[in-house]
Amino acid sequence: MGAALHKLVAEWLPFRRGLTGAGLREQLLAISERVPMRISEVPSGTKVLDWTVPKEWRVREAYLAREDGTRIVDWADSPLHLVQYSVAVRDTMPLWALRAHLHTLPEQPSLVPYRTSYYAPTWGFCLTHDALDALAAEIGEGGEVRVVIDAEHVDGSLTMGEVVIEGETSDEILFSAHACHPALANDNTASLAVATMLARRLLNGPKRRHTIRFLFAPGTLGAITWLDRHHADLGRIRHGLVLANLGDAGGFTYKQTRAGTLGAPLAVDRAVAVAMRDLGRDVDVRPFEPTGYDERQFGSPGFDLPVGRLTRTPHGEYPEYHTSGDDLGLVRPEALAASLSALEAVVDVLDGDRRYRNTQPYGEPQLGRRGLYASLGGLPEGPAAQQAALWVLNLSDGTRSLLDVAERSALPFSTVRAAADRLAEAGLLVAA
């Protein structure tokens, strides 16, 4: 599975994704080839919450060239070379004047930075600091550089994609992955690949109790637009996760929901911890804060949705973040596979959680008479299955769930759920 996910990242990495435009649509169409997707377009100028959908950005070419015409930096080589949403420019200027529009990383001189200017009209190019130093040595500060940005901002639309897997109920689990960063492997091509594969596996698996929704949209404005247009439906979201940076070799980091930080942890906060424990994976659990990815939109005080965030190494904490170093080599097949397995385990916990009431709460019921003690004892889990049955019976008072049992007993959630299923079949449990 890791190799298949890595191949998908390699296939999608070249897409020139952005806040709007053809590259974003190309990415969403690629996802729709693997899972049924509803793609929607929201016109430029549309008011969404406190924001407005901007004009669509279209680039034909962009480069810096020497006086003899040889190109120094070319957008055709990498979309990172052009500041996202740059305005059109045709000019010739000395290097000293051009420097105000050049972005480099002196502390990482061999890497190209990723820069955007979505809402302030400007222009700029990104290049390695080594290349800038070499140019200065070659032509001097007074040397002339040809600047060409053939781009336009036109009335268009913002594009979003949704995959909805209908469940037995309308209660929803939401997964969201931003789809706007171009030419960055871990942020967030890796998560797009993992989310797509998760959706595909869920579609091909047994029907779940929850309806499961996947949102693929530009960061910040995409989530804001989706929230604005789905305000009436948000009450159905019971649990959610923002997915980012799921391909690097770092360990897992989970950012709690807003409500779960300000009060007791929510079910999704607890489910991530239990799923990781059961997989034998360490996870760094951090409190909510109003920075980061789109969890800050879902967790804004007016919505306060039960949405956490799962990453491997968080944004800004690996040196390749938002640079050309975030390439295919940073993304590991085994990390992608582990991320997918972790998300499947989280879904199993959230969707499998139930509350029951013990029908024989006075004393311990006789399991052997019902054929349960022997069958439980013969299971591969052995004593763990018997322990799970006793824990489930004792805590099933109508107020506690199977997730509570898994936490209290330190038994795997799958073992707890299997015991509950057998007890319910024997009439010892009823839904609360």
C-alpha cells in the first residue's frame, strides 16, 4: 500500500495547484477518477462569511532573463518560482531594484521558498540564494534583468470537491485536506493521496453507521466557503479531522478540538488516542490553538465543530516546510501506509462506538450457560476477550460507551467491540 500511495504522490506532485484555477481543478479531477466526487464552483465576488471569493489567477508564462535572453528563473520549471497571485509585469530593471521582489532563503541557500500574496496586489519571484549570489557576481547590482509575468486576474471561481459515503445515519465524520499548495509533496500532496485511498477503501468496504464526508478545497478560503454554504447542515458533523503532512518520517502529532481543549476531550480526541495506542504508535497530543490549517476555521467560536487535526511532523517544524526541499524524497512509502492505517483505525473506533445497557445488571450473568464463556475463551485473544466481556457488562449502564470501556480497561477497541457484539447477540446488552 505504501508503494501505491507514493506513486500517487509522484503522479500528483507536478499539478500547479493554487487558491483558484486550472491546477486546482486538475487535482480534483484526478481524485474524481478514483472516487466519485461532487465538484462545485463558487463564482468570484461571492460573499462567504467575512470574505469574498477572489478573481481567478491565470498564468501563461513568467521568467527572469539576462540581457542576452537566457533565463535565470522560469515558472515553467517550477510553480514555486513565482509568488502565487502575482500581477502582470513586463519591465527591465537593475538587480538592485529587482531585489525587493526576489525571495530567497539565506539560511537554506540551495532551496527555493514557497510564497503567496493572495490579497495584496504585488509580484515576485522565488529562487535559491545560491542562484541570486551567482547572478550578482555575474552582472553586478547595476546589471539589467528582464522581468516577464504574463498573468491575469479574471472573473472565474473557486473550486471545491466533496466525496460523500452514505452511511446508515445522517450523522457525519468529516475529513478535510487542503488542495492548494503547488509542487509540495508532504504539504499537502501526501494527505490528498492518503485521504483519497481512505475514501476508496471505505467505499469498497461494509456500510458504516456514519456518513463519511471528504472535503478537498483550498486552505482557509476553501473551508470558509464550504462552511458558509453548508451552515444548515453542520449539526450533522459528529467528528472530524483536518489532514496535513502525512508523508514524512516523523511521528504522529494530534491537535485537539477547540471544545476538547477548553473542556473535556471530545470523542474524536479520545478515539485518536485509543486508535494509536492499539496500533502501538506514539502520538504527540497538543492543545487547540487558533493557528495552523483549517481546524482554525472549523474551530472558530461560532461553529466550534468537533474537528481535530492529524499530521506527522507539523507545519513549520521540518526544515523543508514551504520550500523546494518538500519533494518526493521527503515522503516515505511506509509513512504514507502508516497514516492510512491510523485513519482507518480512527474510523473503526468512531463508527463502532456504541452505548449499551446491561439487561442483567444484578450480579455477574452466567456466561457459560449462554455459551459465551467457552466461545470467548476459545478466541485468539483468549483472556483479553473474557476480560472485555466483563468490562463491557460492568460499564454498560446506558451512560458509558465502548470507547469508555476501551480507555478504562486498556484493552484494544476491536476486542471490546467484538465482546459487545457477542453479548448483544445473547441478549445481555440492548442499545441505550
